[in-house]
Amino acid sequence: MKVVYTISEVRELVKQYKRDGLKVGFVPTMGYLHEGHGSLIKRAKDENDIVIVSTFVNPIQFGPNEDLDKYPRDQKRDEEVCETYGGDVMFLPSVEEMYPEERKTTVTVEGLTAGLCGAKRPGHFNGVTTVVTKLFNIVLPDRAYFGQKDAQQLMVIKKMVRDLNSPVEVIGCPIVREEDGLAKSSRNKYLGEEERKAALVLSRGLKEAKKAIDNGEKVSKNVISIISDVINKEPLAKIDYVSIVDINTMEDVEEIGSGVLIAMAVYIGKTRLIDNIILE
């Protein structure tokens, strides 16, 4: 596996891969890789000749009071995970490499970013779409892989690619969970022992919601109440939002049908976790 740090190095490698007729799969991450990222790398390896994985903690998608400075970083761990799951190249740019001068350009996707995390984290998705556009322009992948745990992000990037006619296929991959149901996340590292137990209310709430829907409940506000009741019973948990939206528009729905996203953000202590299920 090659580890590179500059845009010019990646471009030179990709130029050679394309010259040889090889398909390039790309997995953009913020590092501190875990099995969830591993599943993206493996899927990319199964479907492409070469897999490039980037790890970059993107400063422009963090708000002023968010966890940019303490976001977990571990390059050695990242390299081991990447190689274990079949990555061929790791791209580890610095902030100076990605943003060498004052930035005057921002990529914005309207509408889909208005609710959920977009409402709670102003400017977040502008940072995401801007850095992903830059990475796509650097890596020139045939396919790019994103986890469905960040379902809103996935739909925003798919829309951005369609609108900008970007020649990359964006592929969403299922959430990977711990044995007890907690969605794998780099931020799980922040959780103490009691907080880790408390964090199970997210998946438990979704389970109760799914059970109610399977039993015939179709009214969104009733399902939201079921989830909220589960979460509010946990003293360490504080709801940021619980929403039920159309997966394509990210707009609230009153009645649950197919193509619906049930999404939540919950603080466990000071740690903000997200989780969701998609009803196809």
C-alpha cells in the first residue's frame, strides 16, 4: 500500500492507473478508521481495480463550538485498517495542502441541507460538499463510497454529483453496528463506560419505531413520540432531533410509506451521535 501526502502525488498515480485502463474506487474519510470504514474499502475493492482512501479532518465542516481540535486522529491505526481491508493508496493531505490560500469558492446544495443536521449545524454541509468536490477533482474516481449512517450527507452528495454532471458513481453502503446495536462511529471513542451503555438508546429507539411501523403505525408524529420516549428515559441522553423525512427530498412526512428516512441526533453527555433507518 502506498501512502501519499500531496495532491501532485495522487494525481500522478491516478494518471498511471487511468493510462493502464484501471477502475478507481474512492473512500473519503476523516480518519480514525473502524470496521464501518473497512466495509466501504472492501466494497470498493470488490468493485474496482484500485482503491484510494483519503483521511482528512476537514476544518470547514466544523462549527465554532464543535470538536475539530479533539476529533480523534491515529495515522498508524488508519494505515493498518486501510491495508487490512484492501486499500491500495492512502491520501493524507494537510490542511495547508487542501487549502493553500484564502478560499473564495464554496459548493452549496440547497433544499436537502435545510433540515436534520443541516438545521442544527449551519454551514456544515457547505464544508462537506466543498471538500468532496475538491477530492473528486483530485482523485478522479470512477466510484465513490459513503456510509448510510450519514444518510443526509449521502443524499446531498448524490444530488451534487447529478447537478454538476460529475463523472463519478456515488454508492451508499449499509450501517455497520457493534454486536449490541450501536452504530460504529469514530466519535464513539469519546464515550465513557456509562455513556457507552447509554448510547444504546439510539438503536433501541429505532428498533421500537420499526416494530410499531411493522404493527401498522403510519403516523409520523406517533412514531417520533415512541422514539423520544425511549431516549428520554435515559438520563445521560439529550435529543437534538428526531425526524421522519422523505429520503429523496429530506422534507418531513406526516404519514410513513416507502422511501422514508427515520433519523436522529442525540447527545450522550457531550458527544453528539447520529443514527437512522431507511424504509425502502
